[in-house]
Amino acid sequence: MKILADSHIPFLKGVAEQFGEVEYLPGNQFTRDAIKLKDALIVRTVTHFGYDILHGSSVKLICSATIGYDHIDTEYCDSHGIAWRTAPGCNASSVEQYITASLLFLARKYNFNLKEKTIGIVGVGNVGSKVAVACRKLGMNVLLNDPPREKAEGSNSETEFVNIRTIQLEADIITFHTPLTKVGEHKTFHLVDNSFLNFLERKPFIINAARGAVTSNQSLKKALNNGNISGVVLDCWENEPEIDAELLSMAEIATPHIAGYSADGKWTATKMSIDNLKDHFGLDITPVYQPIPEPKEPVIDLKGIAPEDQLAHAVWHSYNPMRETELLKTSPEKFYWFRSNYPLRREYHAFTVINSHNSVHQTLKDLGFNII
């Protein structure tokens, strides 16, 4: 089997070779000639896979180490016998960590208590569900909106959904975790536009850690300037990597599409890609995977930290989006470089917390930290 893999997919080298002959290239160097004689591709979102690149190739399977698939022309693949697979849920915990860290930042900067706030979560799949659980652990009131899921589950649903108007009326913070769809009854392209933002009642903060075009750049800037919203947290941008400089300067938190970039999430995505490869080709191979490196400072000592600050201190020790915000605002032209050279980031379970106060002990444990 001949495999072409994105050289920036971590934990893959030495694993994929157990299945065949592997060539590695940066995602932006995947060309028609490069893939022509390959049986399988293991990719990220850098290149669009449709007629222009796939026509005349021998590709039988595209494994994307991502949760989304808007970089794959699924209609073309389906009609030409090319199977495609993604890694749904692989980075859900990583995005939840990003959202939690961002919420704690907003609460600190604007001096409010998360327990007194309502958050609206638009898109309640693998990621949105994880975010909802974490927000409840933080004591927030949680509103869930997901029309496709609500319709599919009907009266059998155990989840209470609200319509988007309820979120516009009641939410202090609105976070988006939808796929990007441009057609259909529930399309999400520019879901957040002038009309959406003009109907907001509580001047909420807007968070986009889904896909850039779910929110309109121009509409966000207009809403920030006229006071319809209190601020934005953006991990995903329209026209990446050529992001809007003005919107970048206005964002509270601005990161280069890395919310799901924990090492744990990447390892899971790689494993899911390999599993998809195995299953599609019916390979009876048990691969050996690379271990995930330990964090440099796996112990978080909260001694001397005020009880009201301990939760934020521990979460930001595991991940602090403000470091990346500073880097991106200083060098926005390095957007792609930041993504391709992302440093090790571990999720909560890789850390042990000591000397936590009784008031935060259970919340830290519920989030996933090891507590002593």
C-alpha cells in the first residue's frame, strides 16, 4: 500500500509505516502529481480534496485527522468510489479546555462570577456536549441549541434544547461548535451576521472555536463598534491564514485555530486515522503507537494561591490562551507557522494538583485534574 501523509500530523511517523510505504509532505504540498499513485491519504485541513486534485488518481481512501470535512468534496468522493473518514470527537476535550480557560479569563478581566452567567452553546455534538458539561461544573446556567440534532432525536431526546432566539435573549456568552455548512435548512455559513447580532439583548461575548465563516468578520466588527456585543474570543477566522487585522486587534482572545491542538487530541486523531485505514482495507495489524510526552511541570502547587484564584491558576497552568494571543497579535503573518509548530500542550488529566482549597477541590477533580 502506498500512503501519502501530512508531515505535520503528530505521532504518525513510525506508525503509518506498519501499514505500507509512506511518503510525508507538508499539507500545502499535496498536489495532483504527489497523490496520483497513492492508495490512501492521511491529511489535515490545509488542502481541498476535490476534482482538481483527485481526478485520475488511484486514491481509494482519505483519512482526515480532524473532526470537520469541509476540506473534502464529499459528493465527488462518494460518486467516484473514494472513501473518506474523519476523526469525530478527537479534540473535544482540548476545545473544552480552551473554552474553560477563555471563560475564566473573561471573568477575571471583567470582574464577574461565572456562576451568575448564562452561556448559550450553539452546536451540541461531541465538542459542544463536552463544553456544556464543563460549563455546568463551573456553575453556569447552560442553554443548548442544535436544530439538526433536536429534529433527529425528536421527542425521544433526553436533552433540553432551546431555539436560537432564546439564546439571543438570555445568554451572557454565546459559543459556537457547529460544522460549516453553506446550504440546507440549518446552514451555518455566516450564522452570526448583522441580523443575528442586532437581535441580541444582553450584549454577550461571542466565542467561535468552530469554523471561521460561522461568524462574519464585518458583522463582528460592526457589533463591537456599536456595542451590541461585549467582546469576541476567536480561534477560527474567515480567510485563514490571511486573517482580518482589524478584527484581530479588537479580539479579547485571538488564537491561530488551535483550540483542538492538545497533544492528547492529536494522538487520538492519529489513532482514529490509523483505525480507519485498518478497517477500510481490512488489515489484520495491531499498530504500536508513540507515547504522549509528559508536561514539563506536571505538578500544580496551589499553596499560597487565594482560594478564589485557584481554579483559574490550575487551568491556566495546563493551558493559557493569552500567550498565543500575544504571539498572534504581534505576528499575524505567522498564522500557519504557529499551527505547524505548535508546542506540547497536555489536557487536565496529565496534571496533579496539590494544596487545593476545599471550595475548588471538587471542581478541579470534576474537570479532570488529579488531586492530592
